[in-house]
Amino acid sequence: MLSFRPVLPSLLRSLPSILSRHKSHIDKSSVPRLDQADLQEKVTLGSGPGGQAVNKTANAVFLKHLPTGLWVKCHQTRSVEMNRKIAKQLLVIKLDNLVNGENSVENQKKTNEKIKLERKKEKTRLKYEQRKLESLKEQSEGQDGEIS
């Protein structure tokens, strides 16, 4: 029987070097965790399109983080459980933005997208500059052929 124990520590040691190769790595280590004791949850009546069926059912979830006062209301699905799950995700994102600011996951993603867009623009600019140089070179060769 094969043993994987000697291989696993070497793999874990090389993991940070593998992650550092990717320029778009997002650091999720500082994302705050939600404690159930810090949350206040209410299930309220829904609203919006759907008529009487939506307005009568209590499936909108209102979550409030008591230490910070941040709150989220979620009424994206008909299921209370799904709305609760989505509301917790939204609350974690809001809390991360409040606590970490520039280093929040959302801001890291925006920064990576901005860098990616800038690289794409630069690549496009270089491509058209190269084409222009090639066309100028062809024109000058054509004029040199006519003169001689």
C-alpha cells in the first residue's frame, strides 16, 4: 500500500510559491467570520413583483450584525433557507468592506480586473503600433523601388 504522508508536507511547503506565481491571487485570510451570537435575524413579509402570493408570505430575511450595526435584507428567492444563506454572504461582504477597506476581497477583485484591463489595453496599443510600423516600412520599401 502506498503512503502519501512524505509527499504531503513537501506539497504544502511549495504551495505558497505556487500561489505567488499567479498575479491575480486574492487573499481571503482576513475575511471576518460571522458568529451566530452577533446576528439578529427577522423573517419579514416579501414585497415587489409577484402580487398577492409574494406579499402574503414571510420569506424575506433581515440580518443585522449587532457589533457593527450593519444590516442586509434579502428577498431573492421564495425559500427562507436560501434567502438566509444569501443574506449571510452579503453581510460577510459588507463586513469585509468595513473592516478591511482596501484589502477586502471585493476591492482586490476590482483591482485585479483593473490591472487586467490595463494590460489588455497596452497589448492592443502595441499591436496597432506594430501594424503601423510594418505599413510604414512597406510604404518606404515601395517608394525606394520606384525611385531606383
